[in-house]
Amino acid sequence: MSFHSIETEKSKRYLNLIVFCIVILLGSFTLATADTKTTTTAPQSTATDAAGELEEKITLLTQALDQAVSEIKSINKNLGQANDEERAILRDQRRNKYAEIRDTHEELVQSIKILDSQGKSTQKKRGIAEDYAKQISTSLKSDVNESLELIASLEEKVKTASEANAPELRQQISNERNAVDEGLDALLENTDRMNLLGIDNSADLKYLDNILAQRAENLVATLQYLGKQRDGLRDQLAGAGDEEKKLLKEKVSALDSRITSTADNLKVTIELMNDRDLDASDYKQILISSTGEITKDIFQSEVALGLIQQWLNSGKDLLIDQGPAWAFKILVLILIIALSWALAKMAQRVANRALSSSRLRISRLLRDLFVSLIGKAVFLIGLLIALAQMGIQIGPLLAGLGIVGFIIGFALQDTLSNFASGVMILIYRPFDVGDAIEAGGVSGNVKKMSLVSTMITTFDNQRVIVPNNKIWGDIIRNINAEKIRRIDLLFGIGYDDNVDEAEKILHEIVDHHELVLDDPEPVIKLHHLGESSVDFIVRPWVKSENYWTAYWDITRAVKKRFDEEGISIPFPQQDMHVYHHGDRPTDSGI
């Protein structure tokens, strides 16, 4: 094979390789294009399906609207032949159907809005929605007008109705007022949907504003009228008998209920006026002053200034009408209180002088308590007389204080327990201020006592407050209640020491100590043969205030004299006997 043939063969191989690579690249590009087409086609398909579902939903909503309208026509047909009770039931059914229509219409408008955003044609569907929006507007205004006329008719009937029939008529009025509130709120929402559909809603808004203004005026007038009636009945309660008072209270309760219901209607009207940017500050003032309910509206400058002006005017009128009478009553009140305070101080001084000169042995705290109670009792009697002069009934006040006292006593059981223990301590006087005691797990000097607790300063100068019930419920030891005390000492000597010599030394130390009393005579006796020592008891008597000084002096003197005389003070020891097997026992003293 020539060189040229070899080169030709290589060229063919290279050419085939290039062609193969081109084919591979073309195949990959074709697959990628197909995937892209599939990918871009899928959303279009999904969007088409969603649009179809919306179309189907709109069709169903339209059918539901048609069905509801048909049912309302049937209800309207029956209304013409119904009596009063049946008419009320049918009107409620019609309102429920109107509510269903409004909800369905809201879904219809939202669905049309979504189709618009997808670029779909919605002209026909919009026409259907616009027709229903106008029908809803007409039906709502008609229902509101019908309710307002019925309210006016019922209010006329109430004026001539008997007491037995009046509550039912008032309940009907309340129901119709609530229906008006719902209708006006629904009408405002419908104007928003009309605005979305591009329908002129100015006529509906004008109608709504006029109705809201008239309704607010009527409700305010009703609220003020009911408030005056209630105030008049409350004035009658002051001088009424038991039977009449019971009847008046029932009437006041009924008026309270009507005022609350009317105030709720006025609140709804004010909220709708706020939504329409109408001025409702005057109505808010009347609502707050009539019900006494503090709301966020009070922080508005117009409402706050109006309320302040109203309160100032009321205060001015009250001051002019009743000012002189109240001034005289206040002057009498001040004079009675001042006289009571002076009498209370005088009674305290007399009681303190009598108890101080009395031969009764009572503690200082008990004396102070009696004096304080006498003064407070005199002042309390004077205060009750002063309140009676102001026209306040003392009987209910005392009953209320009794109930409050019971509640406070139940809540403060532990404190009252301390109080009772404090009273027992005052009566039986186990200790007094200045005594050194051991009580309630604390030892020290009593610095202060009260009916609830006792302040003790411990011997290492710590202040401890101990509840009285812990002291009275435990053992009380009054250390210096007596003028003299016995010191109990125990001294041990060794078995090898001279007993007589030790006893003689102890007598010399005790008898010659300047703080030890001769009467009662000290006791020094051999007391006990212990395991390691022979024990002497030493019991001298001293004045209570010298107890520790004598205790420490005698102890020190005994130790020094025993050391000088060679008398041992042994420490505990034991004898150990060690035995070895086969040997004799060996004693080992340890």
C-alpha cells in the first residue's frame, strides 16, 4: 500500500468521525426542543383548565342566584296573604335569602375579576353581576324602609299598650332595629361591589348617609328619653317602701336592658358613619354619657372636649341648685368630725390615766391597746353620726362592713391567728418588753411587742421578728422573770484524787464569791461516780442579772485552784484487757 493510499484511508476515518459527532449534536438539539415545547405547553394547558373551572363556577353561581330570586318571589307572594305572626316569620326567611344572594354575588364578582386578570372576555358575565347588584340594592333599601315604617308603627302601639303587651312590642322594635343595622351594613358592602363592577353607586351612598343621620338622631332621642325615665325611677327608690321598691327596681332593670339595646344600635350606626367619613362626634358624646362606657372614642379631641363641656355645664347647674344645701351639710360634717376627734383624744387621756394609776398588773402593750381602742371607738361613733347627717343610711353601711370584714378575715386567717395569740400574750403576760426569753425557737431580749408579732434581739445582737402564734403555740421560757437564779455547775475529779479536799476547795470558791447569795444557801455535793470521774454538783444562787458573770467566774476559779492543788479533771477513758491464747490475761490501761 502506497503512502497516498494510507493518507486517503485516514482521511475517510476522520470524515466519518466528524459526521457521527454532527449527528449526535443534531439529535440532542431535537430532544431539547421537544422538551421545551412540552414545558411551555403545560402551563398553557393548566391555565386553560383553571379558566374552564372558573367558567363552570360562574355558571353554578348564576344558577344559585336565579334559584334564590325565585324563592324570594314565592315568599313575597305568601306575604300578601299572611297574618302578623306569619309575616314576621316570612320576612326573616326573606332576609336569610337576601344574605345568601349577597354572599353568592360576592363570589361571582371575585370570579369575574380573576377572569379579567387572565384576559378572558367577561362582558356577558359582568352584565349578569351588574343586574344582580342593582337588584340587591333595591331589595335592601326596600327592606330597610319597611323595617323603619314598622318601627314607627310599633312605637305608636307601645304608647297605648298595656303593661302586659308592651314588652312583646318592645322586643319586636328591638328585632327590627337589628334588622335595619344588618341591612345598612349590607348596603354599604354592596356599594363597594357596585364600584368594582363600574356601576354608579352615588344614589345608594346618598340614601345611606340620609338614613344614618336620621337613625342616629332617633336613637339618641330614645336613649336620652330612657335615661331620664331611669333617673326618675332611681329618685323614687330613696323614699319607697319595700313592696314599691321591689317594683321600681324591676322597672329600672327593664329600662337598663332597653338602654343597652338602644346603645348597641347606636354603636353600629356610629361605626357605619365612620366608614362613610360622616361626623359622629356629638353622638359619641351622648353614647358615652348615657351608658358610662369608656371607649377609644373618648380620646378623640372633639368627643373629649364635648364631654368636658357637658360635665362642666352639669356641674354648674348642680352647684347653683344644690350648692347651698350641700355647703351647709359639709360644714356640719366637718364640725361633727372635729368634735369627735377632740372627744376621742380626751377619752384616751382619761383611760390612760385610769389604767396607769390602777393596781391591775397589765402590760404596757395591753394598756396602749385599750387606750387606742377607746379613742377609735369614740371617733367611729362620731363619724357614723356625721354620715347620717349627710343622708347616708348607716344600716346597710354596717352590713356591708360586716360582709367585708368576713371576707378580709377569711383571706387573712394567719394574720388573725397571730392577732389572737397576741391578745392571749397580753392577757396572761408570760413576758414583757425588756425580758430575756426563749420562745418560738429564738433566745434573746424582747425589744418590741405588737398584736401580730414580737421583736427579739438575740444575745449576739441579731433582730428577729417572731409571729405571735409561733410563740404562744410553743414553750415560753422567761429567763429573767424572777429576781434570782440558780447556777447549775458540774465538776469532775479523778478517782485517785482526795474527795474531801476537792469539796473543801469548791466551798471556799463559792462561799467567798461576791456575787453568790447567802440565801438561798449554795448546794455542793458529790453527785455521781462516773465512768472516768467523780462528779460534784455546785449550785449557787445569784441575782438574775449576774447569772453569766458568776457562772464564768466560778468555772475559771475552780479550774485554777484544781491545777494549783494537783487535783485532776479527768477526760473519759477506758480499760482494755488483751488476752493471748494459753497465756494469763494482761491488763492494759488506756
